[in-house]
Amino acid sequence: MGRLKELRKYVDEELNKIEDPDKRTSAIAHLYGVSLSATILAKKRGMDEELSAMAAMLHDLHAYKSGSYYDHAHLGAELARSILEELNITTKEETDIICEAIYHHDDKLVVDSPMDELLKDGDVIDHCLKDSSKPVKEKEQKRYDSICKELGIN
Ligand SMILES: [Fe+2]
Ligand SMILES: [Fe+2]
């Protein structure tokens, strides 16, 4: 089994523990949605597609497991590290890259490393395009505009 598949199997099992069916569906849709967006961006930017997808699969898991978004990016980075160490599917350097991206993913108004930015942008694509009839949130507008420009879409 490939390591992305192995990670997804782990994440699926965690998400399947969410009792509320609506919350469970939206959690699954978001993690897989950001994972796809991140992969597209990684292809476009010449970055590692697998690590991008892995970071996306883990990025909000702490919020879904705890039911709270309080400090979820920083706590989520710690959770991601413990999962990746348990599964033993990444090198120390890869684990650091994934966890740093998760740590910074909620800092949408500042610019961090290329992988951090890729995860933020993947998150914004899912937020803005899962229902394109809804207005883009003000705090995500600038980032969304620049992603559309990069991808050549309006
Ligand atoms: Fe988040
Ligand atoms: Fe997210």
C-alpha cells in the first residue's frame, strides 16, 4: 500500500468515529477536497504532490477529533507529528515539512514557506469553491484572487 493510501486509511478510521453524520460528511469532504486542491497546486508549482496531499489529509484532524477549532493549527501540527511517527511513513525531514505547513495553515494573511503557502491555498480553494454560489469570505478574498490568477480562472 502506498503511504498516502495508508495515511488515508488511518484518517478515515478517525473520521468515521464522528457521530454526527453531517459533521462527519463535511469533515471527510473538506480533508479530501483540500487534498485534491493541494495536489493540483503542487503539480502547478512543481512541488511534492504526495507530501502536499498528506499535509492536507491531516490539517484539520485535531479540530474534527476534539470538536473545537481552538488553536487547532498548532495542536493539529502536534497531532500530525504523533500520527506520522506512529505510522512511520515519512522521514524526519518530511514530517517537519508537513507539520510546519499544518502549524501555519490558519495564518492566511501572512506569507510563509512554499509548502505552508500551498496548504493555505488548498484550504482556501476548498472553502471558496465547494459552493461557488456563496460569497468569498473577506479574509480569504485576496488569497483567492491570487490563486485564480495563478490558475488562469475567473
Ligand atoms: Fe484549519
Ligand atoms: Fe481546513
